[in-house]
Amino acid sequence: MEKEIRNKVKDKLNSVRNLTSELTIQKDKYQEICEALEQIKSVQYGDYPAASKTNQDIMLARLMRKENEYAKLIETSELLNKEKEQLTHYLKQLKNQRNYRVMWHRYILLLSYKEIAERLDLQTQTIKNIINRSITELAEIEVGKPTSS
């Protein structure tokens, strides 16, 4: 039971990491959208006045597909911001301010153990221990009682 609760807490903590990863992929698609727009502008504003109607139709169809990808990008970005807010509120339940800062750096800023240790002037193993204890504390909060004896 304890392991299930800890895994639930870890899943909640990793939601921001997963959304950030998805957003990175979608930002690459956004670059493609911008390129498609530039091509269409070139055709519309006479850089290629001899462009055929078929080529224009193909570019417009491509743009419409990209607009759907752009909408998905905006939606994911908004969802990520909401998840970060919820996760920050969740982490604020930790009793120790240092634990909160470590968890915030790890799960909101998505820093490595080493980067957190450097920023907070702590040993890497200390960072790992704090994260482990914080996950246990959050698991205890989830069930409303201590998970260890």
C-alpha cells in the first residue's frame, strides 16, 4: 500500500515533466507553422507571382493543418501552467522550507540533482535524501496518516 501511494505521489510530481516534454515537441511544430506562414505570404504578396493555383491550395491546406497544431500548442502550454500552479500548491504542504525548495527545483524547474545541489550549496546525496523524504511526507499527507512506523 505504501508503495502504491508513493507511486501516486511520483506520478503527480512527474506530470509537469511530461507536459514540458510534450510542449518541447510542439514548439518544434510551431517553427514549422511559422515557416509555412512565410511561404504563403511569399505567394500572396507577389514574391512568386507565377505560382499556380494548385500550389497555393497545397500551401493553404498545409497552413490549416499547422493551425490545428498551433491550437494544440497553446492548449498544452495553458495546461502546463495550470499543472505547475497545482504542483506548487501541492509542494507547499511540505513542512520544511528547504524540502519545498529542493522539490520545487526538481519538479517545477526540472533541474538535475547536481544542478540543484550547486544552486542550494548542498551535496548531491543530500538532495536525493531530501527528495525521498519529501515524497514520503507527501504520501503521508495523501492518506492523512504516517506511512511508516
